[in-house]
Amino acid sequence: MDPARDTFKTLSPEQLRRIRDDIRATKINVLLVGGTGVGKSSTINALFENDGLEATAKIGQSAKPETMDISHHEMGNLIIWDTPGLGDSPEKDRKHQNEIISLLQKKDDKGQPLIDLIFLILDAGSRDFSSAFTLIKDIILPNLHHADRDRLLIGLNQADQAMKGHYWDRVNNRPEDNLIERLEELVKTVKDRIKADTDLNVEPIYYSAGCVMDGEVLSHPYNLQKLLSFIMDRLPKKKRAAIASHINEDEKNFEINDDKENYREKVEKSIFSSLLGYIKEVSLEVFQQVKEIATDPDNIKTALTLAARFLGNIARKK
Ligand SMILES: Nc1nc2c(ncn2[C@@H]2O[C@H](COP(=O)(O)OP(=O)(O)OP(=O)(O)O)[C@@H](O)[C@H]2O)c(=O)[nH]1
Ligand SMILES: [Mg+2]
């Protein structure tokens, strides 16, 4: 007998349909910010199933910025707002800044801030983050309600190129000690500077979105599962199960991470507890049963697998 499986089965087809419809109706709005070529499109491509996201996810190979105007791309209930890199001209910068401000001030139909997550991406190979610091201090924070300040996520992408490609173990696709030291230092610099500027405690994360050129995979992603766990932590609880059905099914993208924590388990648990919220809304009784069986370590794996399968079905049955 398998209590986790049996309990899930007690949901009626009607209840399952309602949960599915609730999840699909839950919109997730992500605002992407970062300079030209830092890897915004590559990051979205690596994290999510990208059918329908082609415009956002067009990866640049020339010096000219691919993303010229703020634009939004909907993939079912996941909406990505892609902003062009600042620094083109003062007039254009002002225009883009104003667009970012008006987006941050927008409310959804429930009166909540429209933007669930502001994802600022920096290039780990750069030494000058002054425009990003200014953006946070002058544009982002003044337009974020105090309670929503934890919606800001700072990613240092291209971790593999942070020391011009040196000290990157290409065989095992991970940084060597010298590079780890440099990346940790960078995280601290960014964190300390933002604390000094704004009194905000952020936890920047270094990762690599990987590199694909002309369809050829030149390097695989690194720390992407960790990035996903950071994203989950910063999303409102209800949105976590909703974003789950968009996660890229290519397991290879999420394979290699720093081993400080079990990020896969963290992500699965946060999706599961979000899903419990939906179950609770349609059936208090089943919710109690699922909650109880899921606290037993012998059952949690089955419960998580069932939850993942359920969300997978939601994604496929479009
Ligand atoms: N080595 C390596 N290359 C990367 C990484 N992320 C992105 N790139 C490469 O960097 C270039 C720019 O990436 P994009 O994803 O187009 O950057 P973007 O921020 O969307 O650029 P714009 O839309 O032009 O502002 C591409 O050639 C990517 O393949 C990474 O983690 N490592
Ligand atoms: Mg782009």
C-alpha cells in the first residue's frame, strides 16, 4: 500500500480539474533587467521550456543589442518582461527607466503588484557594476513596496567566463578553487555595496546559463538548480506551483551545482507545499491527509513524484 498515491487518488476528477484550472489561471510576471549581452535570453532559455518565448529568447551573437525595447512575452501563465540593456544613450535610458518604473507600479486584478520577481542579471566577468547599483538604488527600490523588497533577485551570469575562461574545469563543468574564490568575492562585493547603498540584504547568486551557438552546445549550465531554488524562495507561495509546469525538462541543464545544499529537494518541496495550497482550496479533507502523509520521510518522495507528474500533465495538456 502506498499512502501518498492513495491519498492523491481520493481527489475527484472534478477537484483535479479545478486545481488544474486554478494553477493555469495564476499568472507569474518576471521582470528581467541587465545590460546588453549579459545573458538574459540565455538564462530564460536554459530555465524554461521556451516554445512561444522565441522573441525573448533570441540569443545575441553580435555586438548590437538584440533587445531594443521593453517587451513582454507570454507563455501560458508565465509572462517575461524583457528590458533592453541601459547605456545606449541618456534619452533612451530615461525612456527605459520610466517604463521599468511604471511596470513596478502596476497592480494585478487582485490589487497586488503585477511583477512577482525582478531578476537583475549581471555579467560575472565585468568589474564595473555601477549602472546596476544606480538602477537598484534610484529606480527599483524607490518603486517597490517595503514588503516586496525580497522579490529582487541578483544573478551573476557567465560564471565560467569570470576569469576569462581560466580556472573553469571544462571536463566537469564547474569552477576550480581559484575561480570559486573570485566568484565568492564578487558576490560579497555586490552584496556589501547594495547593503551600503540601500540597507537591503540581498544574496546574489553566481551561475552560468551555458553557451549555445548555431545549435551547438559549447558549455552546459552551472548552478541552475540553485538559481531555480532562489527563484522559488522569492516568488509568492501560490506562484511556485504555477511556474513549475514551465521548468525546462532537459535535466542536463540542472545537473551540476555547487554542493552547499540539496537544491533539487528544496525546489521539489517548495513546489509541493505550493500545490498543497491549491488542494486545500478545493478539499480541506484531502489536504489534511496529504499533509500528514507528506511529513513521513518514507512518503515524501512519492508525494513529490506525484506532484511533479501532476504539474507535468498541466503543462502538456495545453
Ligand atoms: N560562456 C558563456 N556564454 C554565455 C553565457 N550566457 C550567455 N552567453 C553568451 O553570451 C551572448 C549573449 O547572450 P544573450 O542571452 O543573447 O544576452 P542578452 O542579455 O539576452 O542580450 P541582449 O538581449 O542583447 O541585451 C551569447 O553569445 C550567449 O551564448 C554563459 O553563462 N556562459
Ligand atoms: Mg536578449
